Amino acid sequence: MRRALLVSLPILLAAAGACASTRSSPAGAPTDRVLTTDMQGQVIRQSALNDRATVTIAAPVDRVWPAVVATYAEIGIEANYADQANGHYGVRNYNFPRTLNGTRVGSFFSCGSSLTGAVVDAGTVNSEIVTTVTATPDGKTHAVIFVSGWVRRNEGNASNPIACASTGRLEEMIRTSVERKVASM
């Protein structure tokens, strides 16, 4: 009896696995990064690795560009990349501070967690933050704010970087500041 049970157990497990349901992503949804799942493995939040925030501003590029430059200075991000001819402004390989404008780095990036807590709090975050502005045919400006980051843990030997997802807070901070500055010009 015991031998029959041991032999049939793998067959029962295989059959149960074959009956398991799978969740498919809705059409058009990003599928390359799952950020959160529930207890049953159903996707709660998904994100593409390179999320971007976009906005159309009711002003020409020559008014929006100085507002973008002033915004980075106001926020406390010293730009190391400016290509006005192509509309790119921001920072590359930026060593993100532990706090920016009094807000901790974990409010801007989500890098997962470990047994000791949020990974973002246990390492150094490097990032790329670039705003690209282009003219639209109707005289407005289309702005794309790109924020990406990765963290290297501080403990032990150097480790491979861990990709971080933007929370959207920095993009929103940049967008509202640029819009406010353009409106006051």
C-alpha cells in the first residue's frame, strides 16, 4: 500500500500542476517586469523597465527649455548632460543622494526588499534622469521625463547592481515645477 502511494504521488502532483490556471496580461500591458503579486500569484502592479512620464505643455520649446534647466537646479540635481539642439537635459550616472529636498531616496525608487528591509536603504543608488523636450506641430512642447536607477548594496564585496523602478514621484516633481515656471514666465 505504501509503495503504491509513493508511486502514484508524482502522477497526482503532475496532474494537479496541469490543471493550474495561468494569468495572461491584458492587451497592450507591459510584460517585462512584475512589481507586485498577491498571495495567489496574480499580478497587481506591472511596469515596463523604462517607464517614462510624458506631458504636453502649452508653450513653445524656447520657453520650456529654461524652465527645465531651472527645475533641475531647484530640485538639487546638478545636470551633467545638456544637448539643447536635440532637447535633452539631465544627468547620467548620477550618484543619487540619500535625501533629495528632504525626501529619502526610497520615496523615488523601489528596488525590492530583503530580510533586512528595503534594498534601496542598504546601498548606493545610481540613476539616469533625463528630460527631453520637442516641439509639436501646434506650437506646444511635448516633454518626456525618463528616470531609471539601480542600486549596489553596501555590505560585503561589490555586488551586481539591482534594477530599481521609479515610483513616479521624481517625474511628477519635475513636471509640476516645469509647468509652474512656464506659467510664471
